[in-house]
Amino acid sequence: MFTDLSIDWINQQSKPWFMWLAYNAPHTPFHVPPSNMHSQGNLPAHTNRLDPIPYYMAAIEAMDFQIGRLLENISEDERNNTIIIFIGDNGTPNQVAQRPYSSSTVKNTLYQGGINVPMFISGNSISRSGTDNNLITSTDLFATIAEIAGSLTNEIHDSKSFKSLFTESTSLREYQYSELFNGVDDEWTISNGTYKLIGNSVGMEEMYNLVNDPYENSNLLNGTLSIIEQNKKSELENELTDIRN
């Protein structure tokens, strides 16, 4: 339905357009997509007694199928003049967490499995390929899309445009910040790409070296910090103070 609505809407446009398409799957509750959209076999209706992972994978494949259908229904000329940004909104639900992640380090947490989501960008004016390790945040989409649309401002409030990365390798942010408040937990985290500090309102602290320990298995604060680690922790704490105050 979302794909059909999107195709119809695009076909009605006569001026430059922007469309935000947010599929609601893959997501709980787990269900069985049409068999022509996935390769997970003949899945029965899901119950809590069944492994949810094949259903989640089927939903991902179904979403991919629908994105392909959307692109196929945009004319070649218009598709060649379009920039496509695909981004995950959060980490994997804990019911379908897979190693090296666990159910306690994915969605609804500030560990990398909860906040380090995929983003793919393709289309008109994108000349680079491969992986970019800039510390981009979702707030940066605002300034980026505005600059694509012709804005002369590439930064506003906590949003920094990453449009320059379409054509060149450059560094945009020194730090990446995220926070979580769900009515009970009040947590925050900051990273410089190598070191990551997590804290909360009751004084809990964790620190990880994401280069040596990308899955956050070893809390550096459980041992004695080296001088370099102590200095980096102080830098992260100072930046946290600036951001949160």
C-alpha cells in the first residue's frame, strides 16, 4: 500500500519534489509477507513458540522488494535526477538480536547495536562509493536535504549537512551524541569515533574503545585507565557538559 501510494504521488508531481517513505516493516508483530517477496520458505503464521528470525528476514526482503518496485516505476530520466537516502530508524528488536549482539545491546539501548544504524545514499551527483566513517547523526538529514534543495546554509542548530561527502572525503564532526529517555531511563552517550562514553542520571558510566572493541564487550572503567584513556574520557566529559548544558 505504501509503495502504491508513493508511486501514484510521484506520478502526480510536475515540480521538484521530496518524499519521505517510512515502511512499518520489518517490525513487531512478526508476520508472513507474500511468498514472492522473500526467500525464507513456506512460513506458517508466527506464534511466540516459533523462531522470529526467519519472519524478520522475510520482512526485510519484502521491504527490499517494494523499494525495487518503487524505483522501477520512476522513469529513467527522473530516477537519474533523484537522490535516494535509505536509513534505519533504530537498532534491531531484541527478539531477533543475533551474535555478536545480544538482546540487551540492540534496540532501546545506547549501545552500537541500538544507535549505529545503516545509511545508504545513491543517485544524482553522488560520485563516491564505498564506506564513509564520519560521525553522522540523524539530525544531519535536515541540513543535508535543505542544502540539496538549494539552501545556502549547511549548518543550523545541531544539524550539519553532509552533502560534501557525496563528492569528497572530509571530516564533519569531532563527536557523535545520542540520548535515551523513555520515562524511566535517562541515559546519554558521546563518542569521538574511537572512544565512547555512556552515562545516566543515577551515575552509571561505561567507556569503550570502539576500534578494538566494536561490540562493547569490555568496559574500560572496570580496569585502570591509561593516561591516554583518562585524557580522552575528560575530553568526552567536557563535550558532554557543553552539549547537555
